[in-house]
Amino acid sequence: MASPLKTATTPFGFNPHTGVPPVVDFTPSRPAQPTGLVGQVKDAFAKVARFRDDLNLPNPGSFEGVNREVKHTFLTNHVFDGARCDITKVLTPNFQVTHSFAMGAAGSPSTYNFGTAFIGQQSFLSGNLDTDGNVQARANYAWSNTNVSKVQSQLSTTPGHSMLQVEQDYNGKDFNLNLKAVNPSPLENTGIFITSYLQSITPQLALGLEAVHQRPTPQQAETTYSYVAKYTGRDYIATATYQGFGALQAAYYLRYSEKVDLGTEIQLVTAGGRRDAVATVGGKFEFRRSTFRGQVDTTGKVSAVLEEKIVPGFSFLVSGEMDHGKGQSRFGVGMMWEV
């Protein structure tokens, strides 16, 4: 007796005896949906990350440096009185020392300051010692391209002027987060603690928040908040800052050309029944062998500093300031020498 026929099939399930092809589902399979609260949170964070990557927003810089370009056009750290001489000696490509002399300033004796600086691939170290016995030290270490730890300290012979500051700075792709502690004392539960965050909203606009928590004593505590908006154009930057104690600051920086920078700033204070306002306009002008900085404000103060590059590594400085409101003036000359 003949054995029954066996049904032959093709690899795709086609039956040659019936002639009926199978139904093949070509619909692409969907990824499994996350289950549970943890899975849903991870999925939400992933969607937000993909959305931010698609926006391709720039890093806005730090909250503390939103007005850095305007400050560079002002003369806050450039005006001096009397005679000044700075000699910098580069000992190695990464290490240098500086000798600074100041004399003849009104109301202050002659001083000498010795400074050192080390610049490595991931670290930065600097220290300063003056004739009054004050010591300043600073150390930065970059754990990565985005994560930097900073420590700054000052030991002063004047009571109450010593300081320790610990800082952690994180630069994300489109945000900056900064944590800072000034004179922290965990045992006494005192210190100043600052947290700031700056986030790019569009390629031009960034918004930020800063919280300052002060504990001068364990029984006293105060927290103030500051808000900032920064708009970056092609050749200009406009910022506005509101501080919780009733101060408003607005600044505008213009990159007029490769050799001309202009900046203006207005500060309004309304705390405690005050109605004070100060506007400042400054400019920085680069010439072939010199740099000129000028500044004027609404209090009647006019300042100017000229740096003339005599030869490579040697510059001559002239500084002047007239305060018409107080009837005071300052004048200084100086030299900067790098050997």
C-alpha cells in the first residue's frame, strides 16, 4: 500500500498542492513601549534630548559672564594712580612669574607684588604675595571639556578679609550650570551659597536664574534671586538683569569693527525708597601699535587709558581720571615688560 503524500512547502510557506500563497505582513514592527514609571521617565528624557539636539542651540556662556564683553570696554581694572611697573618672566612654556611695583598713589604706600602662574592642558594655578603679607591663590582643573572645578582663596592680615571660594562649573551643549560656595562652614552652618543656570531658548536668546543663599549666622538666613535675559545678534549683545533686592541693569555691546568695541550700561536701584540711576558709556580702540580705552558716566567721571606698544614685549601706559562730581582727579604712568 502506497504511503500518503507528504505536503511540501516552500521556505515562505507556499503550498504547491493548494496553490494559495500565504498572507505576508510587511508592516514594520514597533519598538516595545516602556513599561513602568522608570521606563516612562527615561523615554520622556530621551524625547526631550532628541528635541534639543534638533534645535542645535549654542552654549550661552556663564551667568556671571553675561556682561563680559561690555566690561572689557570699561576701565574698571585698568585705571591706576601714581607709577606702576609690571615685569613678566616666562620661565617655561607653562610657567611664568610676575613682579609688580606700584608707588606714589594718593592715600596708599608703595607696594610690591610677586605672582606666579602655571598653565597646563587641564589645570591652571596662580598665586600672589604682596608686601602687606596678603596671599591670593587660585586653582582650576578641567575634568573634561565641559566640567571644571575651581578654588580661590585669600589670606589677609586684615581681620575679616580672608576668603575661601569653591566652585563647580558645567557647560552643557546649550546651557551652563554653576555651583559656588563662599566661606562655607559645615560645622557652623554658615556661608554664602550661589547657584546659577543659563539656558539657550533660541539661537539668539538665553534666559537664566541665579539664587544666592546667605547664612551669616546659624540663626539668620536670606535668599535672593536674580533673573537675566541675553540676546546675541550678529555683531552686538544686549542683556537685562533684575536682582531681587530692587536693582535693574541693562547693557549693550557693539562690535563696530575688528578694532573698535563699544559698550553702554545703565543701573537702576529702587530698594529702600532709593531712586538712583547711573549710565556708563565706554569704548576700546585698537590701533597698529597702541590701545586706547575711554569711559564716561552720568556721575561726571571721565576716564582714559592709553597703552603704547614701543617694541614687542614692552608697553608704556598712561592713565587718567577726572571725577567732576567729587572734584577729584587721578593720573598715572606705567610700564609693562615681558622677558
